[in-house]
Amino acid sequence: MKPILFIDRDGVILEEPKSDYQIDSIEKTSFIPGAISHLGKIAAEFGFHKVMVTNQDGLGTESYPIESFEPYQQLMIRTLEGEGFVFDEIFVDVTFAADNKPTRKPGTALISHLLNNTHFDLANSFVIGDRWSDIALAKNVGCKAIYLKSPLHQLTEAQELELRPFIAFEANNWSEIYSFLKLGLRKVSHTRNTKETKISVELNLDGKGDAKIETGLGFFDHMLEQIARHGALDLNIKCDGDLHIDEHHTIEDVGIALGEAFALGLVDKRGMERYGYALPMDEAEAKVLIDFGGRNWIVWDAEFKREKIGEMPTEMFFHFFKSFSDAAKANLNISCKGDNEHHKIEAIFKAFAKSIKMAVRRNPDSDALPSTKGVL
């Protein structure tokens, strides 16, 4: 079965004029940066059935005659064909939103023949769009959306709540869309339960920095949030630990569970940078070097004068990173100097996050394993 790529036009392939949202002159016809080259690569490398689905309000009426649309539509088509990208089907709805017609996105009447065709794989299909109607179309089709974020069209709170589960990926540009289609997302759901702790971890190594952390230790939660934000990871951690005894098991086991999640997410290291490093914070200077090379080792050069920061014993900082290193099979070299104890450990966590961000970055144009051994 062949997956389908449903692509919106205005705001996705062509720049959408802020004045009236109509592309009806040569002066108002320009391509979204990267659209031409990346659509060419998508056509060359992937086997999608390529479908344009666009709403053009009142096309064919006196306010928007067909001759004000067709020359620029054909210019777009010819330009993309020059890069090897040819639409298999094109559907244009000409009704107004107030008409509430089933042919208008997010309605599926124009593409109903594709939805009932066993030759197409809807579960692995995508809608690429910049409006709520494109995401809702994905919902109605039974596939996922690639949301190309636009300053012209923001999701309302209600739309965000309804449609978030149908967004596979949020992109800022066509390079990110291509990378997502080529590499996919490295998402992991992992649990680790012992007699002392019950931990669940949801990790997206290709996220945007969103975090929801609940360990029962406020300062520890704050540090874990730094990993997500500065590492551009989406990270949810829930830990129910034996805090009535002390903090040791919670901190150590979260480090183990997080490391295990990274190990699961980095099974395929082709095209990955592998290494990362660095970061200062105010008077504190932290250096974190990381290598996801498959061997655990830690070098720790940091001392703390206070017994606790918040509710977190400073002796547990080493234990957290040691646990992560062992479980992720990563080499960690951590050093820090400074005067303020809070600044020092926060600098370490931020440097750790930045190191991860560097190390897990992938090049969609490379399939090389970052090792001369041929295995990691």
C-alpha cells in the first residue's frame, strides 16, 4: 500500500499575502523558502501519492475570477515539475467557509475516493498544512498532520486541545519537514518499577523542549526541566518513590530510567553526531562532554559546600549522572567551578542538556555510523 502526502498550497508551498490571502498577481506569487528544493527531494526519495488540497474562497466568482488564479497555479506547478515534483492529484474547493460544504477542508468529500481505496495506507499518510483546518483534515482522514507553524494562523486554545493528538510533528520550515519524513521521530515510552520507585518516562529526542516532571522533589524537577528545555527534548517523567525514607532511590532511579529511555531512543545511531559539550552560568563555569558511543564511563570534577540545594542532597548529583551514564551507555566527563552552589549545579544540568542536543542531532543526508568500528 502507498501512503499519501496531502499538501496545502497557500502558506505551505506559496507565501500567503497578508493583505487579502489571495495569490492573484505575479507580484504576490513567491515560494515558501525551501519548498521547491525539499519537495524535489521528497519526490525523488519517497513513494508518496502526492495530493494538493486547497480552499480558495469564492474562486470563479466576480470577486475572484478564475483567470486571477490559474496563471499562478500553473506557474507553481511548472516550477515544482522542474525539480521533479509532480502532483498525482489536485483538488481545489471554491466555496466559502459560511457555505459549510463537505468539499471544503476539513471536509473530505473531494478526496473520498482516496479514503475508501485499499491501495493507500492512510495510517502512514500525512497532511502538511499551516491552519487548524489542515490538522482537522488529518483527523477526519485518519492520518497525522505535519503542522507548518505560521505567524498568520495560530491555533486557538480549543483547537489546540482538540487537535494536538493528531499532530505528528511541528515544523518551522521545509528542511525540518524533510528531515522528519526521512528520519522520523525518536519517541520512547519507558517504565521502571521496583519496590522503591515506580517511574514512567516519555521521551521525544526530536522535540521542542516541553516538559512535565513530577518526582516529589521540587529542585530536582527544576533541573530535569532544564534538560528538556535546553536539550530541545520533550520529556515527561512521573516518579512515585519512597521519599518517606529519603531522596536517594528517587534521584538514582530516575537517572537509571532516563538513561534507559535514551538507550532505547538511540538504538539506530546512523547519521548522528554522537558527541557534545559545554556552558557557563553567571560566575559558574560548567563543562559537560558526552559520547553516546555505547560505553559507560563518568569523570566527575565538581564539589559542593552545601549539604542540600532545595530538598536535593548535593551528594546525589554525582549519583544521578552516574546512573544515567550506566543506563544510557554513555561516556560523561563533567567539571564545574564557581561560587554559588545553585548556579553551579544548574550550569551542569544546562551544559548536560546542550551536550545531548549536539550529540543526538542527525543529518538526514547521511547514513553513516559515527564510528570506524562499524558498530556502536
